[in-house]
Amino acid sequence: MTTQTRLDAATTEPERQVPPRPPRRLRVTVGKVLIWAGLILATLVFIYPFLWLLSASFKPRGDVFDNRLIPETFTFDNYLNVWQEAPMALWLWNTVLVTVLAAVTVTISSAMVAWGFAYFRFRARNFLFGVVLATMMLPGAVTMIPQFLIWNSLGMVDTLTPLWAQNLFGSAFYIFLLRQFFLGLPRELFDAARIDGANNWTIFTRIAMPLCKPALIITLLFEFQAIWTDLLRPLIYLRDSDNFTVPRGLKALLDQYGFGGEWHWEIVVTASVITTVPMIILFFLGQRHFVQGIATTGSKG
């Protein structure tokens, strides 16, 4: 058989049919059943407090603490009363404004500082980075009074500015997290960009920042959650109820309807649900980035 004949035979030979793979059978073992049962039990334990809170917000005042997850009498009056008794829309707007500004500023400033420690080579770099890390050891109460005196001298007490402007200087924890991520990027990539004519700002914004997207998102979400639920700083800096954030407003509602007066826990419970729901929605919207960021940051660290 000549070579040409072999080629003709090869070209005319029908393609082999790949048999379809049999469907994978789910093997259920005793160990897997126990693991699933444990996970379901743990899920119920963690989710029960929120389900109780949500159920209590739809109960009449006298049934708030009856421990039934399904209300015997279902009512929306608590939500109507909250919106009538407190400026929740204004408090939510203040909280969103402060939270977004604080999360964005701390992410950008921490990324710039982390990039400086990761990319540039200069004298005393490790010493300065150690000084930054050492600030994490300082208790928050140590710097609380000096910060208040500074903002008071600037005339910004009872405004929203101190709640987010402190993040303009970055955070030691986020700087450490982002620096570890930047160190995992190949330096040859930046050298190639520099050969092509890119300057430091272009390398940082066009190459380093997009490659560190999971770490930036995790920083953004961590700070968003921290500022959204922060009560201490609003208690220190805010006086006028028109400037209240939601946690500060909840404290005001608790003082008004809880201590020293007639107890209206249905108002406090309902306001707590209104505060919690936006964070739950944010978590489900960013769940994929949240898990990816945690996993990637762990592998780089």
C-alpha cells in the first residue's frame, strides 16, 4: 500500500463515535449524610435569630416575645409606626452616604500605600511597613480622644465628615492585605509595561489594580459592613437627629421606647430588620466576589 493510498484511506475513514459518558451517580454514604445534617443544623442555629427578628417585626406588640416563628396575627403596623415615629429614610440616606464614602476612600488609599510598599525599593521600607503594622496593636480608645479634639478644632463635630474622612489615610489591616496580594503578581509584567513606556501611575491603575480586583472587592465589602453597623463613632460625633445614621437612630429609638418609659420593643425590632436587610442584599449580590476574594487572598498570603 503506497503512502497516497494510506492517506486516501485515512481521509475516507469515518470518524469514530465517542460513546456518551454515563451519568454520574451521586454516592450517598453515611459520612456525607452526617455532614449534611451537621451543616443544616449549623445553618438553622445561625439563621434562627434573624428569622425570629423578622417574625417579631410582623407581630402585634403583645406577641413580640411569644417565640413563634409564624405570627398568629400578621400585621404591617410596626413598619408603618417606625416610618411615622422616626425619619428612617433620612437615616438610611446618611448611612449609605457615609458607608460608600468610607469604603471607597479606604480602599483607594490603602491600595496606593500597599502598592508603594510592594513595588518600590527604598531605604527603610521594611521598617516603615513594620511601623504601619504596629498601629494595628493600638486600642481604638487610645486614639479616640485625640481624633475628637482634632475634628472639634476643625468645627466638624455633629457633621458626617469625621465618620468617613478618617479613612482617607488608609487602614493598616487593608494595607497589609493588599500588599501581600501585590507581592504575588509577577514583577516581569511591570517591567515589560515600563519598557513599553508606561509610567508608575499607569502601571498601578491599568495593570496592578485590575489584577487585584478580588482583594479590592473584599476590602470594599469588609469596610462597608464595618461602617454600616458602626455605633461608637456616631455616638461620639453626632448630636442632631437629622445627622443620625441608622445605628445611632436605633439607639435613640431604644432610649425613647425602651429605657425609662413604656416599652415598645416592636418598634426597635422592626427598625433592626430595616437596618439588617440592606446588608443581606449586599452580601447576596457580592457573594461570588466575597468568596473568591477570601480564597484568593488566602492563597496569596
